[in-house]
Amino acid sequence: MKNQLTSIPESISQLTNLTRLYLYKNPLETPPIEIAEKGIKAIREYFQQIKEEGTDYLYEAKLLIMGEGGAAKTTLANKIKNPNYQLQDEDSTKGIEVHQWNFYTANRHDFQMNIWDFGGQEIYHATHQFFLTKRSLYILVADTRKEDTDFYYWLNIAELLSDNSPLLIIKNEKQERKREINQRALQGQFSNIKEILATNFATNRGLEKIRTDIQHYISNLPHIGSALPKTWKKVREVLETDGRNYISLEEYLSICEKNGFKKREDKLQLSGYLHDLGVCLHFQDDPLLNKTVILKPEWGTAAVYKALDNPQVYDNFGKFTKDDLTNIWHEDKYVNMHGELLQLMIKFKLCYKIPGTSQTYIAPQLLTEAQPEYDWDENNNLILRYTYEFMPKGIITQFIVAMHEDIEEQKYVWKSGVILKKNQTRAEVIEYYGKREIKIRISGQQKRDLMTIVTHELDKIHSSYNNRLKYNKLIPCNCATCKNSQNPHFYKFDKLNEWKSNGRQKTNCDNYPYYEVDIPSLIDDVIDQDMIREFFPVSYPRNYTINNSSGSVIHINDNQIIGSQTMTQKFVNDQSRKIENQGGNVSGNVLGDQSNITAKVTGNSPQPEKQELKKLGFLEVEKILNDQSRKIESQDGNVMGNVLGDQSHIMAKVTGNSPEKMIW
């Protein structure tokens, strides 16, 4: 049965042995889902602040206006605020524009609606997933004269990112040009469509009905009027009235301090909450961006798209330098913020730095459409495909950014595909958007290792769509007929795992002569699941339940959550490990270059069992070869040695206050 918890009792925060809470797909209102999703620690902090500061209520929500470029989205935004707004030739929205409209609800609450007007051009789609948020009201504007609205795309992207938020379709009947829309069929497929309304902005026909319905649906969103700590609302109001585009983290913390916050973690919890709502931007996990709180997200997105819309960058197929950005961001509002804005582009996966250069970058969505010529050995390839029920735009460009360090010669990359190379193994990854498919071919010596990396990165991108993206991962048959074929029979990965977990060991290929194949080997030949479990332990939770007084069930699990590093980063960038000895004496900074390093360490820990050496695949070898800087410190500072190695066997002995253990 699907969970339907709308609130968690404050008493749950007193369960001291409770360490994890699994609340997936519960329509929580208290505490806000943005808080609850961060775990039991965040929930405890929320209730503690309520207890200490008291409760207030926030009557505020986002209206998100989507549609093709030129559909009159900006006109609608202005007409909502002021029905007497005079029509004029509107420049196409560059990225996002934000407007505000205040009105009184039926219960006489002063309600603030933040109207987000999204640019409709394809280049702007890449940031949709950062700002098309849950707990919002959506409007799709369709220009009936052009008849170019891709209803399938926009309704699917709203369903994917909004978690079934209500949606209105507004038909802009320019020059009284009417268009029939099969409302029953659309609502049968998309249950979040509440109404389809028509208007003519030149005469205001139908406009009052639109404004009334917007007020009704947005003021009845589930979270409206939810309890918040009083201090949160105070700070929100201060930030709202601040005319600046951004403030430093120190300034934000000071504002919190002046408005009743005492603990730093509570201040950061609020900035995280406002970030999740899209009210402001504060990337706490980024070492550069965490120093700035962007109060007006549209300022940041406008700067980002100012770079991507630049004619020189466009003509150069997305290549630009920091000097180019200096010219593009020459206005006073961007002064001293070029580094942060560039990092924002990287954070949005809109660009990457070309390895080996000091300041040259690529925006992959502006790459050439033309696939370059390259040689490909089709002998004994490992092939895997992803097919999508609905395919949002930008998956392949996000993948290119994530894997850019491995692009072959930094040359074989185009708008819809890329060739990767690690050691003597190559991967061809191509998106076929018209077919809603991504196809992967691997050739070379260690095909399974590279396939494991590629599929892991794609699966991470898929999960970033609120785990709502529907797709199939298709595993190739390994029978004698299919083994060396470019067109093998494919099996659904989820179905293979289902069969395997239920004890089924064999199946048959669909290609003549229908050989019998081993189900576990189908999976193991393509993806190294042991490696994923060893280096990236996710999705293996043990589940527990607690029944509350209302009969609802809270599910609890103890799975570990993976961080944001890419797989490649974990292996390649794992270059600095600190080993601290709380007791005092420390020795050694061990550096190794393609060397076997053994260190003997004594410290306050039980002696582990010595493990047998195993044969390493290239992923493990790469991790060792690149793990070149190990820093061993004590808390009171004594450092006793520095051991360097170059293609040699090195042993270092480190002494401290613990039983002996061997590190191999």
C-alpha cells in the first residue's frame, strides 16, 4: 500500500536510536518535504527550532509558466499582475524572468505568488530540472495561431519534475484563431491537468477566469500555511526585501543572527530549504559557490545564458575562454563574480574545462551536430542500450560534462555523442533523440570495467529526475549467435534481476536457433556489480517499519547514500587522504608513482585480518596509481617522515598508540 503520511509527529525526533527515515512518496506537509528528505537529523533540528522560537506560517508559492518560444508567456505573466497591461513586442525571454503578484486568499491571508517565466528555446531546457520544482502551480501556454506547441514534451517534463503538481493549459487565441484540444485524452494521460482555458490577450477575453483559477489552485497547494519556525519567516522576509542580487555567506549568517538564529547549522538548514524551493541559490557542497547566497536566481541564470547566447560562442561551437567571459559579463552587476558565475555554469552541467588548458571551456549543447569520422573496431563489442518512455532533453550533454576528462584526444565529441578512451578501452555513447534511445558500444581490453563506469554515470543522471524517469536498460545476449553481433537480442536489466532474485537461472535467446543462456552471466558479462557494491554502496537497504497511532506506516532503512562524485572522479581524483592519530605521534607522507607501497602503522584500533592480494582490474589499478599523495598527521602537529617512491617497492613504518595493523 502506498504511504500517505502528511505529517510526522514531533515525538519521533526523541527516538535517539533512530538514524534513518525513509519517506519516499509520502505527501508530507509537516515538516516540509524539503526538510524531511534530508533525514532524521534535519527533522530533529526543525522541531527543536519550532520548540524554541514558536510557529509562523508562510503563504507563498511559485507559478511556473512554460511553452514554446514566442507563445506569449511573458505577456501572460504581465496580464496576471495587471489586466490593463498593453500588448507590445516582447523580446524572447533569456533563461528565466521572475515576477511577483500579491493577493488576498478566501481566508484573507496575504498571499505572495512568484511567477517564473521560462524561456522556451531549446538551449534553456538544460536548467529546467533545477527550477521546475514540486509544490508549484504550472501553466502551459499554447499559441493557437502557430500550432507549434509540443504538448507531449511539455506535459511530460512537468510530470517528471513536479511530482504531479496541478497544471493549467492556456490557449492564446491570437486574432481569435481557435484550436481544438482533445481535453479528455490529455487528462487521461496526464492526471495533473486541471483545466484548459482560452483567452485573447488583445481583448482580455477569458482573462478574469484565468486569474481567478490561478488564485484558487495556487492558494490550495498542499503545503500552503504549513508551520515554520518564526525565525525562518523573519529571515525570508528580510531576504525578500533585499535589493541585491547576491550576498556573501557571512552577510547571510549575520542576517540570521539578527533575526533570532543561534546555531550555524540552523542557519544553513534554512538556506538549504530556500534553495530547494528555488527562492534563492546556495550550493553548500561547492567550495566556491558555498561562499555566496544568490538572492535572485534569475540574475544567475541570465548571466549563464548571456554566455551561451553570445554569437561568438555560438559560432565557435560552444568553445570559450575566461577572457571571453570577461567581455560578456562586463556589466557592473557581474563585477567580481565571474568565477562564481562560471562555477554556476559547471554546476548546472552546462560546460566543462578542456583538460590540459588553463582557461578554455566547452558548452556541449552548442557543439556541432555533425558526427566526426573515426575508426571503430566492431569485433567482439560489448553493447548496451537505454530506451525511454519519455526522454528529456539534455541527458547526453550532462553525460559529456560528467565524463569530459576521458574524451578521446578531446576531439571526438559532438552534440549527440562522444568517444571515450581509458587505457586501451574505448566507449562510443550516442543519443538518438528521435528514437528515445542511448546506445553504448565498448571495444578493447577491459570492456566491462568501462561499461560499469558509463552506465553508472548515466544512471546517476537518470536518478536526478526525482527518480521518476521511466526507462529500460537493455542487456545484450551472450549466446553463440549474439556474442559478436552488432545487433544482438536484448533483455531488460530489471527483468533479469527479477528472474535472478526469484531463483530462475536460465532463459532463451529470441534469435534463431534460440540458445539457452545463463541469466547471472548475462548481467555479469556487462556490469561488474561487485565493483559497484564495493566502491559505490547504494540501494541495498535493510527496511524496518514503525506503526503510528493513525495506522500509517513509516518505513526506515539503513542504506548508505552515495555522494555526488562521479565514478571517474573517485578513481582519478582520489589523490589526498589524511590519516589522523588522535593520540599524538605521527610519521610519514607517502607518495607513490606506479609503485607498490606498504606502510606499517600502530594506532588505537583493533587488528584487522590480513587479506590476500587479489588480481586487480584497471579501475582498481587506476585508483592506486593516482592515489599519489597520502598525508599522515597528528592533532598536535608532530610529523616524522616523508617517503617518496617512483616505480619502486616502498615500506614505511609509522608508530603511535594503538595495536599494530598492516595497510597493504
